[in-house]
Amino acid sequence: MAKIIRDVDDDILNNIFQLQKDYTSILELNRYPKDKEERISALCTAIIHETIELQSLTSWKWWKQSSTFNQTLAKEELIDIWHFVVQASIELDMSPKDILNEYKRKNKINHMRQKQGY
């Protein structure tokens, strides 16, 4: 059963990657940096800005009156972040399988850190 779930998960991430590649293929990229390092930097900037847009939907300002959280808009902003994260993954030549492997590796480190009082 676990193997079936993993295969479905791999298909989902592969689908997301393909959708991103299809989308990128129709973009006008004359302003997109030519150098890989510059592209990663630009994508980081986009991720930061989209993250700020997501954060602005929350009542994080303790000195202001709180507002109603709009989960629909929050999901949209989160997907904008995903677009840029997936593109950065593609730029770094990471496949969905690479992401899973790196996630597992780093997850193991994080678990170890928590056990050691990190």
C-alpha cells in the first residue's frame, strides 16, 4: 500500500513540474537572467515577495486591530510561492525524485537536531 501512495505522490509532483515547464515555455523571458546564479537570486526575490503577500493576509501586526483571515487568497499566494520554488528546483536541475530524496535527508537531520535539543 505504501508503494502505491509513493507512486501517486511522485506523479503529482511530476505533474506540477510539467505544468511549470509548460507555463515557462510560453513566457517572454527576455528580462529573465541568463546566468543560473542570477536566476536563482531572482527567484528567491520573487519567493520573498510572494511570502510577504501571504503574510500580509494574516493579522501579524499585534499593534493593529485584527482582520478576518482570507484562506482562499492565502492559498493563491501559497501557490504563487510554489511556482517560484518549483522553477528554482528546475533551475537547479532537481527532479521530483531529487526533491523527495533531499527532503528525506534534511528531515532526518531535523529530527536528529530536535532529539539533541537544537
